[in-house]
Amino acid sequence: INVGRMSIGLPCYVSATPNGILELLKRYNIETQGKKCVVLGRSNIVGKPMAMLMLARNATVSICHSKTVNLAEITKQADILVAAVGIAKFVKADMVKEGAVIIDVGTTRVPDATRKSGFRLCGDVDFKNVAPKCSYITPVPGGVGPMTIVSLMKNTLLAATHKIY
């Protein structure tokens, strides 16, 4: 019901991760209108809602995924790249244009013997090599994850008080 309402611009509960991303864009005054946005990932809870929400904010949106042909040609055009493909370090520096805004949604556990847990979280973006090219980039951990939690709490509060529809 919420996805349908969102797709036609009616009040709804917005998926927590996309809502958190929108809040980050708002807080950092990142303009979406007229920008080319590439959403890398087509999941029902992040990729597809994120694309619809960016369209609603007047961005020109392309949805891509790990099987997209000539993917780097498309991602290099993005003013805003939302990486939600679920593959650690999938987005490389040669896939990103200078000055792009990169939103890394990925949270893949990779082995790390130096950690007590035996693993560390790694994003979909090769942060170390991509960050120097970006105007903004979210870290993993500590970027989109906390915003997802806040947005989930907000949706819970709205649902408890019936403040959507």
C-alpha cells in the first residue's frame, strides 16, 4: 500500500533507508532538481523506492544493477550515485565522475582477523580510492546506517500516532 501511495505522490510511510538518504541530502543542502541520479540496485526496499523519491524531487534517474551493460559509462554521468548493490567495493574510482555525491548503502561483512568479531563492515564503494573524486561521500559504517535507524524510529512514531493517512 505504501509503495503504491508513494508512486503516485500520496502521503505514506517511506522506506527507512531511502528516507534517511533524503534527510542526508536535505541536511547537506545537496540539490536534486535537474541532477542526474544513478541508483545502483533494484531492491524493493531501497533501489526502487529511492528512484521514485528522486524522481519526485525532479532528478533524472537511471536504475542500474550488477548486470547492467556498460555500467561504468552510466555511473560516470551521475551527479548523485546511490550504491545499493550489495557487493563490497563494487564501485571503483573509474566509475565515478569528479565532484559526484556518493551515497553508499552497502553493508557487507568481510573477514578481518584484526577485529574481535572476526569481520568488518564494508560498503559497496571502494571508499579509499573513490573519496578523493567526490564532493560528498557517506562512510560505511556510520553513514546511511544510522539514518536508516532514525527513519525507522520516525515511521514507528508516525504509525503509533496515525500521522500519515
